[in-house]
Amino acid sequence: MNEAIKDEQDDQNLRQKFLKYLLPSVAAMWVFSLYTIVDGIFVSHGVGPIAMAAVNISMPFINFIFAASLLFSTGASTIIAIYLGQGDMDRANKTFTMTIATTIILSFTIMIFGILNLERIALFLGATEATLEHVIDYLRIIIIFNGFFIVSYSLEVIVKTDGFPQLSIAGVSISALMNIVLDYIFVMKLNLGVPGAAYATGIAQVASCIFFLAHFIRKNSNLNFSRFKFRASTLSRMMSIGFPDCITELSAGIVIFLFNQKILKYVGENGVVTYSIISYVNTLVLTTMVGITQGMQPLSSFYYGMEDDETVTKLFKMSLKTITAVSIVSFIIVIVFAPSIVKIFIGGKNGELLNYSVKALRIFAISFLLVGYNVNISGFFASIEEPVHATVISLGRGLVIIAATLFILTTLFGAKGIWISTVVSESICFAISLFILNKSYTRSREHKPLSIG
């Protein structure tokens, strides 16, 4: 009896730890996703729907910026958590410092390349005669600020691994509030248009970066900056772990690009407006699922480093239950409130565009019932250094399967195929995820199956 009580208390403590990381992670991702959503709302009302479409056309490049950050920060978070679980602070600090140095170098490379190829990038992304100037204006400013995007997001991920998950929500909340205020001032009051929205977002990222750096510089953290040497083996390990999350973010941008191309072909520029609205809603749902997964990952990696397989399994089950609840709630909210959601972005003056967007959003919302499982299973594999399985799932759901279904369904059904392709692709990936999880998953250290039953 005493042992049963102890097990129950241990489970309760683990749930509390999970919530301690889960709630700040989800909140941080929500606030983080508000950057682009708020830009879209203010640009749509302050400039016009076509300008909002231009911001959406720019999104793949912004996805690329964050994907570059995830390539290093997710892997670094996992490695640091494992070292902390093993009690090796020296290697944890060196990995942390090398990560930040690497992302700074990377951001300068992106800035130089982006400025030199600005118009080419805009045209490649699908800018039309009506949107080209807006896309160039938005991207030019975002590219200049890209280093703050990359570093601040890396620090936001690592600060949770450091044991201060509450700081992640504080940092991004400050940044998001600043973004909203500056969007209102720059776009609505000063009439700076699309560049004003970009400046608002960039300055907000500067504030976020300073906030997180102050935590580590003041040495309030467990992790500290230290002398290090660039080690190819550590970078390789970091990138192999971070690659699945990087692919998830990067492929999101590629998918937006592919959808925009098909929409321009089969629907026209009004269709891009509809997809912009869907993208904003999808971003909010997807980042919620990523936040749940990121809430699990540091703990999972920590107990994996301690070789506590039972606790790792319990954490995974907790995250799956959370995903289930959030998926159902998200689906119901979008189905019921679709007209109100669409009106936030375009108002109610254009009845035809409103009705078309509501119908498309409701079809797309079916995918919300499945996407969380695919993201969570992939993130779980990454947290225990199973990057191959994680990559297969991420690459499948984020790029390969969706690209194939989009091409096939638009060929067969035209415009209707655009809005059902995501539902079909997430369903296929869900089947693949379950197969890998139940049949192919083995622990890399001991080569034995992990029971999830």
C-alpha cells in the first residue's frame, strides 16, 4: 500500500513538473505566433488585404530564419539537458556558448545573402506586380533584424532547459506587447504601411533578445557563458537532433510557398488572402502543438540522460493526452467561430470573399485533429536522440506528403483540392507515425523496445 501511495505521489510530482514546463512553452509559442498574426491584422486594416497577402508571401523566408535557429537550438537544448542530467556542467556551458556563437555567425551570413538578393528572393517567393513592392519593403527590414530573431529564439528554447521556463513566457510576452503597440503606432497612426509592421516586429525581437541575454549575463542561471572551442562533432550531433524541428519550420515556409503558387494558378490573388487567414489560424494551432512538445522535451531528455526509461514513457503519455484535448478543442472552436475569425482579418464588407474563406477554413480545420500527434511523436524521438525517426515523420508531414497530395489533388479537383490536401496529408503521416512508434522504435542506447501500452 505504501509503495502504491509513493508511486501515486511520484506521478503527481511528475505531472506538476510537466505542467511547469508545458504552460510557459505553450504560452510562449502563442505569444510568439502573435507576431505575424498581429502584423497581418494591422496591415490588412491599415493598408489593405493585398498588403496582408504580401506579408503572407514573405512568410517562407521568415520560416527559414526560425528554421535556422531551430537547427541549432533544439539540438543544443537536448544535449544540454542530457549533460545536466549527468551532472556535467562544464560541457553543458560550453555547448550553450558554442550554440549562441554559431547562431550569431549564421545570422550575419543570412543578412549579407538576403540584402544582396532581395528582389530575387521576393520574386522567387511568388510576389506579383501588385505585391512586389510590399514584399520587398517587408523583407528588407526583417533581414536586417534576422540576427535578433535567431538569437532570441535560441535563448528562449535554452532558458527552459536551464530550469527557468517562466522566463520564456515573460520574455516573449514583453516582446509581443511591444510588437502590438508599435504596430498600432507605426501602421495605424504614422501610416508607415508594411515597413512599419516589419519595424515593429524587428524592434520587438531586439527587446526579447536583450531580456534573455540579461538573464545569462547576470549569472542568475545555471548555465553560463564560458570559453569553448568549435567542435565539429558537437555541431554535427546538435544539427542531427535539431534537424527534424528545423525541417518542420522550414517545410512550413515551403508549403506556404507551394500553396501560394497553386492558389494564384487556380483561384487568384483573393485566394492568397484566404490562405493568409488560414495560415494565421494554422500557425496558432501548430505552435500550440509545438509548445506542448517543447514542454515535454527538456524533461524527457533529462530523464533519458539519467536512464530512467519509465519516467520518459510517462512523460510521453502525458503529452499525448494533452495533444488529444487541445486538438479537439481547436477543431470545435474553428468550426463554430469561423465567420468571426475571418472577419478579424478582412471585416464583413466583401461578402463573397468572406463566405469563401469561411468554407475553406472549416475544411482545413479537420487537419487540426491530427497534426498535434505527428508533431509530438517526432519531437519525442528527437528528445531521446532518435533523429532518424524524428526526421522521417517531420519531413513526411511537413514537406514530402503535403507536396505530393497538393499536386495530386489540385490536378484531380482543381481549387477544391487545395483545401483538402492538408487533411489528407496529415492522415497519411499519422498512419506512418503510429507505425514507426509501435513497430520500429528502439532505444539507441540499449536497442530494446520502449513500451507505450
